[in-house]
Amino acid sequence: MDLSYARARAIKPALQYRYRTRAAVVVRAVRRWLPGRPVRLLEVGAADGRTLVEFSESFGRGEYVGIERDASLCHAHVPLPPDARIIHGDAAELPPCLADGSFSVVSMLALLEHLPDSQAALAEAYRVLEPGGLLVATCPNPWWDAVAGRLGLVDGDFHLRGIDERMLADQVRSGGFEIAEVGRFMWAPVAFLPYLRIPVSPCVGLAFDFVAGRLPGLRRLCVNAYVVGRKPSVLSF
């Protein structure tokens, strides 16, 4: 991702809906699995920082750090709240300033399908999470991703591989995490509305997802998947 992607996220309702909905998935997971705890969150693949702003607005005062590989995005990010910052770095080898066990939450939103070594990135996420901390990872459904590409809805996206929810869960589990939750979101009939410039709140979209994700016939129309993994509280040796 580069500056052109950041500019598109500033003006295109569909891209805004996508990043805001992914952020809402993280917020919902944290409130379910880590209620009442201070949030120290690392977003790997922070792009222009818009998702960090969403997290800060949702959780309030905390610590929000973004890692972004593209240096131009690091220097041209949106205005961030005082408790948020973006660091130039690689998902597979996080900067040394990020100490072991220093975060309660790590998010990887639509990221792993872009990486040549996704397991190395997951190992780094495991390292910087405190015991009991959460990893929230999402991916686009490969079939829907191919359809969207043919329709020109995701022009410019670059995925090294297709990852579905089962593969995502397997990768997270292989990284040493316990699987807390697996699901689908962004139900296509609702997620398409922003392309028509019809505004949709992520909260409204997730309400539809909650129903659609539990009904086999509707579940197939969800275009994204998520996995919530938890670093074991007591580590075995």
C-alpha cells in the first residue's frame, strides 16, 4: 500500500466502510474477551493510521501503535491522537523497541494474505503480546475477492495468496494461539451499499453480519472472515 491507497481511503465511501468495519470487529472482540482492561494495542499494517484513530475513539485513553512498511505512509499519516503513533517497520521482524509482552491486543486486518512469510509475522505478534492477550486477524474470502477484482471493486489490491477462514484459523493456531472465536463479516448485500454511495454504519453492518454469519444460506454471502486468537495465560515448557 502507498500514498495513492491512502488518498483513496480519504474519499471513497466503500474503502472507508471496509476499514471502519474491520476496526469494529477488533473493538467487539476486545470488549468481549478483555472487558474492563486498559488497551495497549499494536496494529500491524497500519497504512495511513485511520484505523488507529477508530481504536482510540472507541476505547478511549490507552496506547496505540501502528507498524507500517511503506515509509511514505508513515510520514503522511492522518492526524493521530496523543496516545497513538506509527513506526516504520516490517511485520515479520518488528522493531526492537517493541518489547516482549508489551501489548494486550495485536490486530492484523486484511494483512496476512499480502505477506511472503505470514507465520513469521504471527510469531512476532505472539512475542509482543502479554500472556492472555488477543490477536485479531481478518482476511477477505478468496472467492469473493476474485469476483470483486473482476468487477473492479478492489482494483490495486495485491494478495500473494488466498486465505479463507479455515486457513486463517490454522495459521493462527500454528502460531501458538488458542482460538477464541472464528466468524465471517461484511455481508455482501450491505457491504455493497457504500459502492453506491449509500452510507452504512459499521455497527449496522455488523448487526446484519451477526444474523447472516449464523445462517448457512446467508453466511456464504459474507465477504470477509476473522479469527480471534489468545496467547495462553500460562505458558508451557
